[in-house]
Amino acid sequence: MGSQIPPRPRNAATGAITYQIIASFCLKLPSTATTSAVSNSIRSFDPKTNKWTRISRTPYLLHNQFLKCFSMASINHYLYIIGGRLCEKQLIAHDTNPEVSEIDIEVLKTVIRLDLRTNSWQTCAPLTTPRFDFACTVNNGKIYVAGGLQSTLAPAIGTSSAEVYNPETDTWTPLPDMHFLRYKCVGLTWRGKVHVVGGFAERSGSDPNPYGGFERSSAEVLDPNKHGSNWDLMVNMWPLDVPPNQIVVVGDRLLSSGDCLNAWKGHVEEYDVNMKIWNVIERSSVKGLDCHIGPIMMMISGKDQTYQRLYMTMAAIGTQLYFLAGYKVNNERRVSVVHVFDTLASENAWRSYEVTEEDEEDEEEETMSCERELCGHCCVVQL
């Protein structure tokens, strides 16, 4: 995931800054409809109206083909979808508990972009190498990608390669290799530098290990302002064996809420660069973020209901952290709710938007369970 909030253009009529949070979903079950292609759904969330809107579908995909493990990045009013794993879903059982087989087709190096003003797609120059589960961030109007997997075959071995995209020239330029092979790493821009944090990391076969086995806890740092610079290694930036799920930048702070196995671990953590540890932000601790939906559903229905979280992704706008989540209620209804954490609040830091029913605007979604699956981390755009 990557996004760059540009110099703040304002709405000419109201003077307000407009943000949207973009996410990509696919159906958990394949569609039985054959009349049209069903691919990733690109949806936007408007924090001002608490409304989800389907703005497009990912183009160039065949029926029941889906794109996963890609990266989204935004520059100005353009949304970029980069690389990823192309797969197909097949229904192998049609009873009350259907089973789905997900078949890998190809690791992509394609790059496409959506003009959010005109809702039109354009094909961009491809990556120099196909990859998925890689780090991605925007720095000074350019997109940086690093690491990732280049094949779906076992064993999973990441790459140390990196490259940068210049949208003005529509070109990708290779960057120096990182110290370690990495995948499921997180990309971010912090203090003007590109950071690639954690991931499943290992040394290449010919590289000795001078760092004492701290590959997964380390980060690679690149200064784009220094011509010809190489990656610097920052040890102990993510002191867990499991890679991070998301790390977002809020001002000069780095914040995280979980790892790639658990998107929400009960609190928000902040990185202490001096101590090289992640500290819990005390007012962020709750018994469970999902506990917010229980009282909300109680107010709606007047009785207790069971609920299961289906997905969650996090985005930062200003000093607010947005947690976009989907739930299944009583094993049948599907609802979405956005939880917001104010990183500067001294008390009452959490609030939740009103629960909304997930729309069923597509015929294909109505024919099946309509349950959606999040296909990648969300991305903030400013219009």
C-alpha cells in the first residue's frame, strides 16, 4: 500500500479537503452467472457521509478471475494497481457448505491506473519483474516497490530487487538490491526516506550473515535524495517473527495495530525510534475492536446478535486512524462499520460510524452469498 497526500487543493465551493479511502474486494465464492465477467470491485469510502460506493471493476480480467496480493498507490487523483497474483476461483461443492478451490494463474508485472475524476482506466509501463506480497510506498511523486514473491511455487523465497516508477515519464527504473530477500514486507515513507519493514526475510545463498539472524526484525532504508545511494539496514525495527500487517505514518509517528496473522491485536502501537521498540498507546487499548459493533447492533435490533469479523484494513487521514471492517451478523446479514481512533485525544479516543448494510447492487453478488473478501490493503486518495 502507498499513498501520497499532495499539496492540499481545496474544493472551490466549500474550501474543504476531500478524502476517499479506496479498497478492493472480490467475492468469497465464485459467481455462477455466465453473462458477464466478475472481477475485483474497487470501492471508495467517504468519511464525510459514511458511504461506500462501487466506482469500478478491475479491467482485463476474465470471468471469476481475481487479483490478490497486489499494491495500490495514489498520486493526485490517480489510483495505481501494481503487480499481484492472478487467480481463479472454482466451486468444487454445491451443497449448503460450498468449497472453493483457488487456482493460481500467473504472477503479474502489469500496472494500471484509474483516473478517479473520469473513472477511466489506463495501462502503464509494467514492472521490470513480476511480484506480489511486496512493499510499496510513494515518495515525492514517485512509486517505490521492493521485495515480494516472483512465483507461487514452493518454497516461498522473496526477492531483494527494488524499482521506482516515474509517472511523468511512465518508466520503471531499477534500484540497488536490498540486503535481504523479503516478502510480505511493508513499505512506507518516513522522514523523507523509503522504508521497507520486516517481512519473511532471509539472506541470499552467497551472503554471509553479519547481523546475527535479525533479518525479519530489520528494515531497509533508502534515501531517494542521495544520488546513487544504497539501502541502509536498520536492525530491530519490527521485533517480531511475524511480519507486520500495516504501518501508517501520522505526522512524524509510526503506528501499527497488528501483524499479518492478526490485523487487530487489541491496541495501537507507536514506534520509539530511540529505544527501537513498539509501545502501546494507552488510550487505544480496548478489549477488542469488534466490541464496538455489539452495542451498535443492539441499538438497531433491540436484541443480542452474533457477529463475525470478515475483514479489516487501516488508513490514516490527518491524525485519525480509520479501521474499515466488515462483519457477518447471525451468520446471514453482512454489514460494514468504520471505527475511528483519534491519535491526539486524551480521552474518548474511539468512535464508530453507524453500521451500514453491504449493498447488493450486482446481480452476480445476489446469486451467491454476497460475502466479500478484502483483496489488499486500502489506499487514501485526495480529490
